[in-house]
Amino acid sequence: MKLKAIATLLTLCASAAFADEAYFVSSEIVHENRVLGSPSMLVLANNSASLEAGDSYKLSFIVKPNNEESVLISTNLNIAGNSYNPALLVHLGQEASVSIDDMTLSMTVTRHTQ
């Protein structure tokens, strides 16, 4: 029982440590072999971020720390009436991408230091 309480406390402390973490997210959105946009933004961990470019696309995502070296990004991308919801495991400083049908989403994440 004592070990379980310590493990729970360590998990809570680790979650709190990531709570105020900020990340710089760069992305590229390709549809039908055409780059629709390459948006970048600074986001806080576990907070929803969203951006759109007129009628071209709307991208919403949440960056969740996975460990010291990677994050998990849950996305919602709307292009030309289609909605895509890929999740990407991104190693910090390295590009990750996913292709679905004629859409490719690439993302690179770095930790923002103040």
C-alpha cells in the first residue's frame, strides 16, 4: 500500500512538472501534393491550440508531454470538408509525419526555454 502511494505521488509530481511546459510547434500541411501551409506557434502543454487559414484548413491540437524526450500530439485537421484526427508521437527536435489519403501532416516540436 505504501509503495502504491509513493508511485502515485511521483506520478502527480511528474505531471505537475510538465504542466507549465511550453513548446514551439512547427508544422506543414500538404493536400493533393500542394503545401497548404507551414504554421508555427508557441503552445503550453496540455492546452488546446488552434489556427486556420481561410477556407484552406483548420488545425487544432494538444501537446501532451510523454517523457523528457518526446510528446504526444492529438490533432484535428479539417481540409476541403474532410476531417482527420491523427495522433503523433514526436521526439523533440525531430520531425514526425502522418499521411492519410491525399493529406500529409508533418510536425516538429522543441521545448521552449524562457
